[in-house]
Amino acid sequence: MPPSLVKVDVVSALLGWQVKKLYSLVNESSTKDRGFAWVFNLACDPQTGRQELRWWWPEIQARISPDGKENGRYAFFQLEWVINRIVPANRPQYPAGEVDRLLQIRPQTRLSLHAEWFGPGETARCAVPGGPPMYPRNPLAEFLERRWIQNLKKSVNQPKILSTSETYAHAQ
């Protein structure tokens, strides 16, 4: 499964914008207005002010569409719908390496996030003795929900919630 999130350097290169400008946009309330509704801060402790931002790849693809008509295409989708595209609900667990690829994080970052995902002192379990640690989908999805930049900002400008049929129709 290819990564669904991309780092700031990829977004910077594709848009031709400086990294500093992208961080500035995220820290302003105009993120959604600029075509970036789906940005996540995956820093180990975002309360310290550190930002490890990830952009949802389909939104970036829409942003850079040649005719510009796709920009903002995903701005009003439900958070749950987007998270289901990042970590599909039909998969109950993910191996460690795939978590790293999907979230574009390093193994050390993943290990540092165990306490938030599983609780203090807990860790991922191996499904098969000697196999890779497996990560249940639900803690990953809940993590993404908490780390969505709009939730971190506690913004009152939440995207309009579309019904499932509206979301599906809009995605076509």
C-alpha cells in the first residue's frame, strides 16, 4: 500500500513553495482556504510546539492538478472518510513497517508514540512469534483524528460534514 501522507519537503517541491511558507499557512487559520484541509501533526508531543506535518496525498494531487479545478475538492469531506483512506477500516491491523510507510514516520518515532497509541508501558504485539509487531487499526485512526491540525487548533471552522452519499458523489 503506497503512503497516503507526504512530508513537507514533497509538498514544497511540488508546489514550488518554501517550507517556511507551508508551515506558516498551517499555523494560520486559513489552511483550509488555501486548499489544505487535511494536514496532520505527527510530532511525538505536539504540545511542545514541535511540528512533524504530513499532508494527505490525494489533496496535494488535487491542489497541483493542471487546470486547477480540483483544488479544494476534498475540503468538505468528513474526517472519518479521510482517515479511512489513510488506514482502511477493512484491515484490523498493520505491520510495523507499513505503519512507518503509511504515516511517513521513522521507526524511532513510531516507538515513541506507543504510549499515546496503547497507554503507558504498553506496546504493539507480534501476531506470530518472531514476526513483526502488529498495530491495530483503531489506535492509529484515533491518533490521526487527534492529530488532525484542525483538532489540534481547536478551530471553530470545522469542515462542513457531508453525508456518505454526498461524500461519494463528490469523490467521483
